[in-house]
Amino acid sequence: MSGSNEADFSLYGGAESLTEGRFIAPSSNRAPRRTIVETGTANENSKHIRPPQDPSDFLWLMTEEPHRSRRMQILKAHPQVTKLMGHEPLTKWVVLGVVSLQLAMAWMLRDTSPVSPLFLLIAYAVGGTANHNLFLAIHEITHNLAFKGIKANKFLAMFANLPIGIPYSVTFKKYHLEHHKQLGVDGVDTDLPTRIELLLLNNVAGKTFFCTFQILFYALRPGFVRAQKPTGWHAVNIGIQLVFDAVLVQLGGWKPLIYLIMSSFFAGSLHPCAGHFIAEHYLWDGLEQETYSYYGPLNILAYNVGYHNEHHDFPSIPWTRLPALRALAPEFYDTIPSHPSWPMVIINFIRDSEVGLFARAKRQPKGVSSIPLMAKSSSNASGNSSGNESDSGSDGKKTD
């Protein structure tokens, strides 16, 4: 390279080229960039800044999860952020409305064939959207953000669970809080795909299968990866749900229950709102950013879960105030990549070779000093661009 003869290579740690370790210029056959930076220009948002990830393995990191340090930075820069924390009284009324809607729809369809176009259309468009909203209501309530007290939140979560048809609110809470506290830790964070999923589903057909049945992956994977010890609350959740299901069948037959369960399946399948499952933590555009936000209109139906960087940074801020958090600290949120569309996330996930089940960041559990031999480490993450979330960091408060 020109200028190499004049360079003092004793300053470059063994490098044999001045371009070694720098970003590789994207090839002309790469898929378009899928994420955007809110403060970036159209030209900047069209350019790749990192080479694609190796699809043969997950991205193994040796750095701390980013949300802990960024929270500390925001608390220091904007101490008034603590005023946004605390429960949101509106949540219980939204839950009541959506549960009532689903019960009304289930009752209305009690004499309609489950394989009829009308039944399927309503189950997808109305039921899928409503039950997805209830998934995210339970997510919100898991952080004790509907009431001040713990028991009230637990029972509201079980009430929101009723139209979903299958008891899961108590089980979800433990898994979800571990996801926050140990983001990306292999064998602990059950949101992460397993190696067998990577091996079997690492192609277009496999990704289509995963997106179609992803609700089953999220329901079954935790039990294989990290089974929970049953508690009294699990028993209460199961008991209440079974009694509700039995009464529903007794009063209206099996079709109302079929409608509710079908709604839950559609809610976690090829549904526009279900794009958030993939958008939140899969790696895109070759970046090592672990969490992505989405600021589009579907947040209205989803408890603003699209504000996902904001949520992980401050899980004690309820859904109604997450936009205020972003407005308070735009220098932290509008400068990192986000997704412009949830539906397109699903489409791009399926068709793009640069993203797949492999596109997740993982860490070894504490006490494990090495990473798999095939894995990529990120010990040099400090050299990443400003588009890398690890540069922004996060905080050190409790995440529950």
C-alpha cells in the first residue's frame, strides 16, 4: 500500500497493512442496509459500515451488555429522568378493554366454523392483534408497572393471560427478568436461539418456518434451556386459566376457546406486530448492536415496545413515558440504528442471507473464561463506529 514504507509498524501491534482491521468496503451484491439512524442523511443510511457477520456461528462477545452503562450515562446527563419512573394507572383499563374485546369476539364466533374464511380472518386481524397486545401487556406488568404492589401486578397479568388460552404469565416473568439482567448470556437468556436451531433453520425455508411458528419456539425453548422450579404462583396461574377455559367451553362450546388459541398463534406468527420479536435483538447490517428500537405507528398497538433500547435502559419507565425518555435524551437514542418497519423486518429476515438465527450476540456465563473456538469475539469492540450500540453503553441499576 502507498505510504506503507514510511509507516512505523512498531506502533500497530503486528499489523502488516495500514488497512488491516478497518471496515471492509461493502461488495456490490450485498443486500441494502436495513436499519437507519434517525439523525443520519438518506445517503448515510444507505451505506453499510460493517462487513456481514459470519453465518456459521453466533457473535460471541467479551464485553458487558450495553444497557447498564448507558443508563448510568443518561442518569448523569439527565438526572430528571427518574421522574419518568413508576407505574402507569392507564394500563389496567387498556387490559380490561382488550380482554373484553376478545371475549366478545370469541362469543360471537361460537356458532362459526373455525375453518371458515370469516373465522380465520377475524382470528388473524382482530384476535392476533388483540392477543399480541395482551402479550405485551403481560410484558409491561412483569416489570410491576401497572400497580405499586407486587400481588396486584401478578393478578392483573393472570387476567390479561385469560384470552391467550394457555397459562404463561408467571413463567414468563422469571425468564424475562433474566433476559434483562443477563442479556445474551448463553444458557440463561432464553430469548437466544440454540445451536440446533442455527444448524437446522439457517436458510430461507428454515427462517420461514421459524417466523411462522416462532410463538412455539418462544414457548418451548425455555423449558429445554433453563427449566423453572414450580412455585405456588405457577399453580395459581395454571388453576385460574384452566377454570376459565373450562367455563368458556361449558358455556359456549369449543369454538370460542379455539378462537382464542388461534389468535395467540397468529399473534406470534406472520403478523405485522410479530416483527418486534426479531427486530429487538437480532443483529443487522453486520453491526454488533444488540438492541434495536422501532418508532413507527404499530407501537400504538404494542405498548410502545418498539422503544426497546429505551425499555432496556430504563425498565422502570412505563410504556406511556418511553417516548418522553427518547425526547429527553436524543443524543443517546437518535444516534444509533433503529428499524423503520416491523413487517419488513420479517420479510428481510427471511430473504436476506446476512441475517438469520446466527445473528444474535452471545456471552459465556460467569466463570467460563473461554468462548467456542469457532466463535467470533469482540474484544476489540472499541474500534467500532458510532453505529455500534456498545459504544453508547447502558447502566448499572437493577433491571427488575
